[in-house]
Amino acid sequence: MVSNDLHRDIEAVLLTEEQIQRRIAELGAQISADYAGKELHLIGVLRGAVMFLADLMRHLTIPCSCDFIAIASYGMDTKSSGVVRILKDLDDSIQGKHVLIVEDIVDTGLTLNYILNLIRSRNPASVRVCALLDKPERRIVPVEIHYLGFTIPNRFVVGYGLDYAQKYRNLPYIGILRPEIYGGV
Ligand code: IMP
């Protein structure tokens, strides 16, 4: 019988559900304090940041709204092509708004750099970045992450919104995918 157990494809759990949730509560408190007296417009980068944005938003005590943008990234591959294009643009204007970009992981930095330039060109009051994970070893373009969940080693991870070939997003933790699954090393 073919196994359908996602957990079996995971080599090791890198961040447990508890670790992730505790850190998100801290980030929410920090962001709420920093933006006290202001309204915040969250921009989630589809699809990986959906769970992170949903959990983070519940820890914000300031008035906030959200919108989503979708950018073409890895697809079936685990290597960044450097080719970035918009699959889904924002629904609302961001002119004069305090924008917080919510990203699942910053790897080469190409995606975030592209989104930052796009957002800045639309005259928001301010722009900051909140990323759950950072893989600094793979950076090609330097990008400033104002609020960061965790720095992780250069391994391909899945779970808590992150996928490989659209699978594993529903795992409640972040785990290292077995290299034989994606043909990596
Ligand atoms: P960057 O443009 O190379 O920084 O890539 C950012 C995007 O690549 C993220 O939003 C993810 O969708 C994807 N990505 C990068 N590393 C991983 C990983 O380890 N697992 C799953 N997706 C990843």
C-alpha cells in the first residue's frame, strides 16, 4: 500500500508548533507596540504566508487590514530562477498607508526585493517587512527584515504554509524535507 503519511517525508522537525506560535505572539506584541496609535496594512505574499499572516494578525492589538499579492516563484523546483512576475496584484490602494509585508521565508531575497520596489513605487506612508524564516546563506540581493521569526540553516523546509510542489503546507510544524523527495542533496 502506498503511504500517504506526510510526516514520513520529513527528515527532522526544525521548529515545533509551540516554538512557532510562541515566537509569533512575541512578534505580534512587538509590532503592536511599534505601530501604537497607527493603523497597519498587512500584505501577505501568497501562498506560503497565509498561515503566518492569519496567526500574526490575531496577535495584533492595533487596527489593521490585509491584502494579498502572488508572485511566481519556485513551482516544482527548489532553486530560484530569479524570474519574478505578478500572478495576483493587490486589490486595494496602499497610498498613504503603513504597510507591513508578511513573507514566509526569505531565501535569495529576489522575491522580496521585487515586492519592496513595487510597493515603494505606490507611495505608502511606510514599508516594513515581517518574515517568519530567513536563510541568510543563500542571499543574492540584500534585503532588510524588520521583524524576523527565525534564522534557519540552508536546508529545504516545508510545513506551516511552506510547500514542495504544493504539498506539506498543512503540517503544523516546520520540517526539513527528505532530500530524496525533491532530488536534492
Ligand atoms: P527568494 O526569492 O529566493 O527569497 O524566495 C522566496 C520564496 O521561495 C519563498 O516565499 C518561498 O515560497 C520559496 N522558498 C524558499 N526557500 C524555501 C524552502 O526552504 N521551502 C519552501 N519554499 C521556499
